[in-house]
Amino acid sequence: MGQTSTHCVSSRKNDKEAGAKKTGVKRREMLLEIQPDLPKTHSPEIRVVESNPGDVNGRHSQRDVFLLPYANLEDLSWNNGIQFLSLLHYRARNFPSAFAHFDCDTLHFGIVAGGIRRIHAPDCSMLCFGGRETYGNVVKWGEPIGKGKDAPDGFELEWEWGEAMPLSDGLLVLETQTKLITLLLRVVSNILYDQDLNDLTTPSAPAPVLPPPEIPLAGSSFEFLSLARTNSLHAYTEPPGYSFAQLDDIAQTRYDLAVNHFIDLRTDPTYLSEQLNQYYIHRIERLANGAVPDVLVENMAVTFLLLDTYNDIAKWHVFRKILAEISEIHAQFPSLPERGARLPHAYENALQELRPLIINLQQGCNVRFPTTMAGSPPLRQYFTVNFFDNTFSRNQLSYNPRIQKIRSPPSFACCWTRMKNIFGKSLAFMTNWTCSWTIVNSTSVYLRYLERCYPTWGHIITSLKFWILTGQKFEMKVLMI
């Protein structure tokens, strides 16, 4: 009901022009009049954690801040309220299910920080796709969705397809969306005070739909939009969506970069020296304060440079091959089934082969980011490593005690989550400071496709299989052919 009201109201009048007429001061006064407890500054959830470093109950008392951290006075009134207008535009013209996954991800920081508590609802899921008929429905894990004999159940929709989420998260998402739509309706009602908002019928001659407001760069002369800035604006822009063409472009671009990187390493001594130096200065062993022999650090830098170089080529080559197969299969089905229904067998199998690659990419970032970041020269002062042996299988990464005086361990963990939210999902979220220093090995899907694409690589693939199964290294020169 609330979403329909917002859509009708925003369709009835040019809300962009009406909202822009208010000055910055009046706009802030209006927002505070509508919701007096609206947070004043950007990222209010971070300030709550910093002001309550060890008081979890104190954070829970400010629960709404963690539910809607982007609904704050500073962001909603910034630059003549352009971010508020963009938020209103997309939330009014899209059904709430389009934002379900984004809203769920936004709640993660508050859950980890202790500001949001979830109920325990095992063995059931909430559907997070479609319209009024499906969105918000609760299904049991063993309950088929649909009338077909092979219809997927709730467990498949949540864990394999991503079309459902845990009920404990779903209830929080619905609460968040209800609060946000209520706030937007009250603001629009205040702006359009001369309209009869009880009449939800669309006017006979509605105003043309305006393009979404364009959010400019925030006080920066830099021509490119930073990744941190882009992620901070996701709450105010279009809902996230799946684009096969964009995924194919990413795979092709990354493959070209990996090949060019390999060629430059082989042909440009200066570039090779720079890359080796970058790997050397970011090695985690350098945190051991001289306890590790330089020869060991240098060997690890060379080994990981070679591993990353060849892994990237193989990984993105296989990625492109699978995407090409998916594209061919997709062309055979002009119209795929509706969401929540089982996909054609060949198409679903192709997607299942792509899934391990995506998971491996995420896991690789989760493992490598914290070690690389902790070993970087500007941040070494905050971390220490106790060196036991040259395999680093028993070594422990810990942060400097003086950070603990500023933030307690739980809130410091929250800062990691916040870093993940700011810089993107590819970064690591670390709450356990004990790390095992192991190489992220290629999955079997790489080897299967390498065997198909390059039959003459049999000796290399055999070495890779032996290395993965036994954990022993093979001579890297075999890959230099």
C-alpha cells in the first residue's frame, strides 16, 4: 500500500521541481519536523559504535540507526537534496523486492555490531522476488514452490538460487523497507500539501516521467568516481541487477589484462622489477621484525607473483569459455521461465559450473586482502606476527594493542565490516585474527576446462592435479613454455 501511494504521488507531480524549491535550511527543518530523531551526520552507525565501544546494549537502543544508516540529515539534504530525490525516484518506481538483497546486505554491519538482533527461525525462508503474490511469503525448506513435479523447494531457492533469504533476515528487511517508505511518504505529503493524497488513482494526463536525478561528484576535481564514493551512493540509486553482457565484458577485460601482465613480465625487465618489489614489500612475513630470512621472503614473493600470473590467465580464460557456453544455451531459450521456477536443465548446469569460479574469486579476495593489507608499509605498525616456521601454518596475525585502547575487539571487527561495505563485497571481513597461510588452489573446474581447451597441456595439468592433491609444489618452469 505504501509503495503504491509513493508511486502515484511521485507520478502525479514533478517532485524534483517541488523539492528543489526549498532552501537547504528549510529542507533540514522539514526533515527534522517530520522525523525529529533523524541522525544528523553521515554514517551515523559508525559514530554509535565509537561512542559505545563496549556497550552492546547501548547500541541496541539506537536500533533504527543501524536499520537505515543512509537516512540521515547530512546525506538527504546534501547538494539541494539530490540524493533524497534520487532515493525517492528509485524507491517509488520499483517494487520493494528489487532492493531486498541490498537492504539485507546493509543490515549486516548492525547485526555484527550488536545494534540489531535477529530472531531464531530455522528451516524456513522468505521469498525475495516478484510482486505482491510472492514477495514476503514464508516457505519451509522442504516445501515445493509451484505446481510442477520438479518444482524447487525453499532450501534450493535460498542456498542455490538466491531467490529467498533466511526468515530472520527477511523480517528485518521488511521492517526496514516499511520505515523507509513511511518516511518518504511523509516527506512527499509535506511537499505536495496542496494535493489530495487520499485519491490514489493515476491522473488522466499524468506528467511525463522524468529521468532520474544525476548525483554529481562530491566536491572533487578528480575525473573518475572513486570506488568508495560509488558504494556509498548505492542506497540512493537504482536497484542492483544482473547483466550478462556486463559480466562478459568484465571477464574479457580481466583476461586481456592478465595476458598483457604476463607479456610485460616476460618482456619488460623494469615492469618485472616493479612487480617483484610490490610483492616483496607486501609480504606478511615482513611483520616478523627481522625474524624471517630475507631469502625466504624473496622466494615467497617470486612464487606468489608466478602463481597469481598463471592463475589469472587460466581463471579468466575458463570464465570466458563458460560464459560463451551459457550464451549459446541462452540463445536456445528466447523466454526463460519466471523467477522461482526451475531453469532448463542445460542452462542450470552451465550456471552451476560458473558458480565455483565466482565463489573462488570471492574466497581468494577474502584470504589475500587481509594479509596484503596488514603487510603494506603504512599499516604495518598496527599488526604483528610471531614467526614459528617457514610455512606460516602456525603463525598468528594480531593487531597492535594500542588500537584496542581505542576500540574493543567487537567494534574493531565492525570496522572491518564497514570497510567491506565501503570498498565492496570483494574485500575481506575478518573477526578471527588467527590465519592459516595457504595458497588458494585452482578448483577442479579449471582443470576440466583446461583439459578440454588445451589437450597439449597434459603435462602441466597433471602437475597441477598432483600439486593440489598432495600439497607439494612442482617446478614452475614447466609453465614458462
